Amino acid sequence: MLTSSHKLAIYMEDSLHSDFGKMGYGVMRYNGAQITCIIDSVHAGKNINEVTSHAYPFPIVGSVEEAAARGADVMLLGIAPSGGRIPDSWYAPMETALSKGMSIINGLHDLLAERLAAQLINPETQWIWDVRKPAFTPDIASARAATLTNKRVLMIGTDMAIGKMTAGLELYHWTQQQPIKSAFVATGQIGITVTGRGIPLDAYKVDLACGAVEHVVMEAADNDIIFIEGQGSLAHPASTATLPLMRGSCVNRMILCHRTGVDHLRTSQDLKLPPLPEFIKLNEDVSSACGGLPRAKVVGIAVDTSREDEQSAIQSLKDIEALTSLPTDDVVRFGAGKLGQALLDS
């Protein structure tokens, strides 16, 4: 688990303007360690806030050697390429990091701990954390979470990579300031990295995925609200992740995550985003298994309006709220209070 004593370098080579950089940006926003620098030879010598729309002041360096000279003791792979495989070109920088005494955090499917173990120069202080390696083998799910009386809130989305983790963490942090007890269940590599716990859902065999979700939800059963990090989307033809999240958690509340300014899935211009009212109904119907499980209601919509100016964003939020009759807000831009209160009132 990253702590405030760690000094982190985030490897983002040629990915500062790519959707594949979401691991790095998620850690920049939510991590508990000191970020010493970002590694990207393309923009070396500048700060993140000089070359992107993000406000982070972190300096960008051109090499692992420069990161080590700044005192970095952990290198995090901040890029998540399609398919979750590690490109061959990354091995040289990782080997350099290990030779400089740094540890490595890897959020991809290719596991590194065994492959690079011999290159640790000080095994007592260095480590390699393969975030996507399951830590346990769960039992087969049996709807145990349906017996709970708390609120189990699943973050769902109209697409992949649309802010489900971000919205969930923002709402979780908001509830931490309220007189209630809440938990955040991470199910992906970024959430696990920044919270230090959770399950890498996409690393579990499909027969075990529901059981893995059930296990971590039941571990958090004494909380008034459990936020479950969403993965994938029922609308996406490549995604199977939403169903085990619904089944394992026996979800009874949902927050829909959406992005303005687009009308198609990010993987194809030909695949249109679903109409919001119909998509909301689809998720509510699937969650209940036609009444066999608790019925989950979508109680609010978290919208990413970052591609719009503030005036346009406010109008977009009003339009979505009018279309769906649900509380709607951008929790990053305008705060999580509106959706948080809607959740408490539900």
C-alpha cells in the first residue's frame, strides 16, 4: 500500500494526452504518497499543468535515472494499454528502476514479480506489486449480500473509462464528512492502488467473479453505505464486468456515470450511446433478475463535463436532469454534495 512516506515516480512515456494514461492521472488525484515526478521524455522539463488541462504541478523528467536522482523510491506504471499487456519497450526502464533501488507498482495483466525478482538489488526494501494478481480464491456467490440492510451503491456507466471510479471516490469522500459509516470497494487497478485494498475483478475467472465481489462486500457489511467501483458497461459489446458486480453485491442503489459531448462508444463511431432513460431501465431490470434479487434504483447521474465550458456544462446538466428526472451533477467540477444528499435521501 502506498503511504505518505513513499516517493513516487509515475511512468507516463508518450501518454500524457492519451486515455491510456488514466492509471497515472487517477493516482495523481487520489494517492497517499509523495509524487516526485512524472517520467515522459516527450515533455521533459515542464510541469503537468503546463502541457495538460490538469492542475497538478508535478515536474516531468525524461528518464528513470532523473527520477531516481530526485529521490523516487517507487515507480508506478501509469499507462494502461488496451488489453492490459506490458510492451517490450517498458522492460528496460523497469530494469533501470530496479537497479536504482526503486520498487515497482504494476497494474497490468502481465505479472512482473516472478519475472523480475532476480533483479531486486535489495529484496528487504524493494518489492514489485502486481496489483492485478488475485489475493484469494473466493467461494461461489450465493446472494449473501441480499440479507444486508445497508445501501450498496454500484457505479455504472454508459461506456468504459467514463469516470465510475472517480465519481465513486468523490461520493465516498463526501460521505466521510457525514455522520454515517461508509466504505469504498475497489475492483480495478487504480482503485486498489490508491486505497490499498480491493479485488482485480478482470483477473478472476468468470465463475469466481461474483464470489469475489460478494466476499469484499460482505467484509464491508457493517457500513451504512458501501460504494462499489464499477467496471465496463452493459452497453459495451466487449464488457462482461457489470453483471458480476450486480450479482455479487446484490446492489440496491446505482449512480449512472456519463460524459457530455459524445454520442457514440469510444471504441467505435458506429456504436451509438444508448438513450439515457432506456439505459437506466435496462440496468434496473437486470439488477433485480426479474424480481429474484433486490431491485436497484438509479438515484443520480454523475456527468463528466470537462469538454465543455462552465456555462455549457451547467446547461447540459439541466438537460440531462430534465430528460431523466434524476439529480444530475459533475462531482469533480461542482462537488459531490448534490448526488450525495440524493443518495442519503433514497
